[in-house]
Amino acid sequence: MTSKARYEPRKQPTQARSSATYQAILQAATQVLAKEGYDATTTNKIADKAGASIGTLYEYFPTKEAIFAEVIRDLDQKMAQSVVANFTNMGQLTPAQFLEAVLRSRIKAAVEHPELDRLLRAKIPAQLFEQQVQNTYEMFANGMKLFASMNPEIIRIRELDTAIELGCTVVESTIRSVAATTPEKLEDEAFVQEFVDMILRYILKD
């Protein structure tokens, strides 16, 4: 088995029943991981927790690494969807309210699985997710460009593409660092509000 194949699902579910089994395997993997740790987690334990046979598990995943790589993809996709969903409300909120909603959506996603995220990213190669990260960034960047075009009179930014790249880097690195070291801060309203205010001061004029 090649290195890349070790981290890829064998197939994706195509029907409702198989999709439910697939999701049950992913959920079971996170539960076993939380209880026993990465090294002690096995495909047999995951299958047992999911209520599936080991043969069924292997129909979809060749290794536990493939399962956990898919867990990361699933978490990242749900995070991206929760953040980008705010763009549909852009016209109903003030610019500050919109930006705060975007940031709080990202923080909320980080709070839900901080330990899981930290454990898995230490074990699963980051380069496996480069295309997914790029797709998420492009969706976000396009939304922020639309936001800037709708609010040119209050945007502080000089060069939009650079500012979006820098802003994404600051937000992501800060949230991931805090989630990995002191995740309780992401549930501290004073900390969250200060972080939101800092980003707003960078983007918006006084």
C-alpha cells in the first residue's frame, strides 16, 4: 500500500444506509480515540463501537489512518460550511456584526473538538489536506471581497488580497494555537471579545 493510499478511503457511500454506516465509523473513531488514545485505537475497536463488522469497515477504509484523515476532512468541511454560511446574512447585518459572526463561527468550531484536532493533526500529514484548505480559503476570500465591495467607505485595508491572506493566517494560527494549549480561553467571553475587537480594528475604520 502506498503512503498516500494509506490515508485515503477506499470508497465513498452512495446510499442513505451506507452513508449512515460511514458516519457511524467516523463518530466511533473519535469516541475510541478520546477514551484510549491514538496508539491504542484499532480498526477492530472502531468497528465494534460503530456496531459494524470489521469487513464492512474495510470496505470503506484500508487503515485507521484513513479513518482519521477522513475525520479531519469532515471536521474541516463542517467548519468551513459554518463560517461561509454567514455570508448569506451579509446584507442583513452591519459590517461589524457580520465580521463578528464570522469570527465567532470559527471560534465555535474550534471549541467543539480542540483535543481531537490537536491529537489528529500531530499524527496525520498536513499535506493531505492542502487542496481542501485552499478550497476553503478561496470560498472565504471571495466572500470577503464581496464584503469589501459592499462597504468600501469603511474598509481600512490598502491591498485587499494581501490583507485577506494575512487576516486568515492571523485568525487561523491564533485559534489553532489557543485551542491546542489553552482551549478554555475560547469559551472565555472577555478573551473572545478582545480577539474580535482586534480583528475589527484591523479591518474597519473608526
